[in-house]
Amino acid sequence: MRTTILTTAITLAVTATSATARNCKYGYNYCGRTLRSIGNYDDFIEVAMNNVGQTGYADDVLFTCSTILGNIQYVQSCGTCVDGNQGNNDYCA
């Protein structure tokens, strides 16, 4: 199971770095809707949420950009996730 998740994540990382318009910036937090607006992050979002047992609507979910390749990890679900604008972290309100 862990090997499958890891393999899927690596595959997505390779695919995303070649297919997205741009990647998230390492160390910054992003709302799901922000990630979707900057690139093809649907598969990344699904994997990140499944890894922590979460499902459903991801626009108001906060993720962190966990690698320089643009991988993400789930941080938390928000009542409302706010776009902090370019160069700033997104955050829950």
C-alpha cells in the first residue's frame, strides 16, 4: 500500500513538472483553488487528501508546497481559504 502511494506520488511529480503551466513555490501554503489556477494540480490534490483520509471539495483546503518539484501536502480544511496573493501564503479564515 505504501509503495503504491509512493509510486503514484512520484509518477504525479514527474507528470506535473512537465505538464503544469507553473509549479507552487517550495515552503508556501496554497488553497486548493489557488493550486488549480496556477497549474494542473487536480491529481496532486486528490492524492494529498487521500493520504490523510480526506475526500471532497478541495477549494477551501490548505496545502503546503513540500518540494521544489511542486509536490504538495495536506495541511488542513478551512471554513474559507483565503488567497494571500503572489509572494504570500494563503491561509484559513
